[in-house]
Amino acid sequence: MERLVFLFSLTALVVLHCMNTTPEFQEPVVILQIGIAVLVVVWFFYFLITRRNPPKDTLFYVFAEFSFTCVIDLVSAMEHDGFISGFMEFYQKTGEPYLGTAYAIMMCYWDGIVHFIMYLMMIQRLWNSKSYRTLGLFWAGSLFANMSVFVTGIVVGKFGSDIRPAFWLNMPFLMLPIWGAIKLFNQPKNGPTLGGYRAHYDQSFNLIWRPTDLLLVLLLLGAMVFTLFRGLVALDSPLEACTIYLRQYEPYLKDPVGYPKVMMLHFLFYMLPMLGAFIYGLVVPGCTWMPDWTVFVAGGVAQCQWAHIGASLHPRTVAPFRIPDEAFLAVLAANLLYAVIPSLIAMRCTSNTNFFLTVTKLPGMEGMPWVPDADTLVEKKHN
């Protein structure tokens, strides 16, 4: 099935070429109407071919539909960067002109490559009755962060006074990841939900005796400081440190397109509390929500930082807002580390879930404390 989805998604090139060569299809309202019609036709195509053997999960239709639009996003990014031509000139003028900004170009590359690959992988696993829950949560976090920053940035940035009808085509891509995330969070987890002796043992160690978790907590503390600081910079804090950082390190935060400021505020008001919650989850055993939420947040941060880093280096960003040469390595390293930290947390939480399981009393452990110390537990197991 994933091969069929891949091949059918390529027909988006035909649609784009026809619209680009037909002036009647290039009016703003007509673009919106054709966009809605194409989304309906694509959904109906997959509904027809699967009606005798319907998918076990309705998210299949979302993945298949969005695979089609991934090709459009990739074409948009490549045409704006000059790699191809003849497909999207009309859309740049009368559709969504903000897709020509550096941030939107990097966003479209992510959607056209990373999301496209994820859709095909999830369709393959879904169609073969395999679990795709973890990958799905990463996708939901990635696409929701993508679209929430993108849509908000359009409205509050310099393009807010020139919103065309095609803007409303973004709404399904903002709302459906929320619905998808709710479905995925409510699906049964892949691994065990209750812990036994091993979970008792792992949860008996204090943080100081868990060097990996201790390192991750320190990284999270650093990420929290960085998040708070850049949020203050985006809010035009008069602190001297904020002024220096904005002028000498990341002037892109004040780019009038609006996307970097919106992203920093997203991080400040939503990401910062989550980072604090992750520290709590690494210190206190039994936080069963940790594996799921760390994956969801990791997807969002990976996408946002890709677009942010790429846009701050892209030639379409005006030179005064790009990373200064003398601070290039420091800013790039800080942003890359910030992007990687949530993924490291997610890898830790999903690779060994014992610390995050709910532990029940087990036979032979009567009279022992709820969370015994490691030495006592080992002795009890051997006896």
C-alpha cells in the first residue's frame, strides 16, 4: 500500500503543472476551491480502493492525504530555491506568498522529506497490523508544532495584512494532528504498563546513582535557562544580556516575518513547563506519561529547530538578521544541542521504561517498603 500511496502522491505534479499553465485556475478564490476539491478527490480515491479491505485505523486516510501534499510542499521549497521551475509560480503570486520566506521554505523541506518518509513508514506498519504509535506521536508533535508556529506567524507577522483565501487550506493540517495525537495517546502502549521485580530494582536508585539520568537532568536545566532567556529576548526585554544576544548572536529573532518570535513564545509558554515536567519525571519514579510525552515534544522541537536554524542561515533571510560570522559556531552549536536534548530524553524513556512503570506488590515482597533500596531488593530476590 505504501508504494501505491507514493506513486499516487506524484500526481500532485500534474495538478500543479495544469494550474500553473491555466490562467483561469490562478485566481485567489479559485485556488482555494481547487485546493478543497483536490483534498476531497484524494480522500475519495483512497476510500474507493480500500472499501473492500478497509484499514484498521482511520488515520490511514490522514497519512495518505498528507502524503499527497508533501509532494506539493517539496516542489514549493525547491522552486523557491531555484532547483526547479514551472510548477508553483502562480501560487507564489496569488496563493500563499509567505511560502517564499526562509522559514516557510525550510518548513516545506521538512514536510516534503521527513514527514513524507514518516507517512510511508506508518502506512506500511498500519497496513501490516504493526504498531506505529511511537512514530505517530513524533509525527503529531512535529506537524502540530510546524503548523501552530506557521499559522500564527502568518497572522502576526508582516503578511498578516495580506492574507489570501488559500490561507484556509492550512486549517486541516493544524487540526488533524491534534485529533491524531488524541487517538495515539489513547491507543494501548507497546510495552508493559505494570512493573515487576526489575522495575522495583530500577526505581530504588536515587538520581545521583543514575549517571545517564543525572546528565539528562542537567541538560534539561540548561535547556530551560536557554528557553527562558530567548523568550525574554523575543519579548524585547531591556536587560543588557538580551540586547547583546539579539545584536551579536541571534538577530533573526527579530525578523519581521514573525515566525522566530512566535516560536520563542511557543517555547517559553509551552515548552518550558514541559521541560520542568520531564525533570520531575526523571527524578520521581512511576511517571507513566513520560515515554509518550517526551516523544511528542521531541518531534515538535526537532521540526521547529530545523526550520529556525535553516531560516537563520538561508539567503532569503535579509543579511542583518542572519547569524553573524563571528558567532556562527556558538549559535549553531547551541541550537543543535537544544534540538537534540528532547530526542535524547525520548530515547532514554522509550528504550528502558522500567523507571516509568507503575509498580505493584509482588509475591515474596510482603513487608518490604513500596520502593525498597537496591541492596535490600537484590538480597530479597536471591533469597
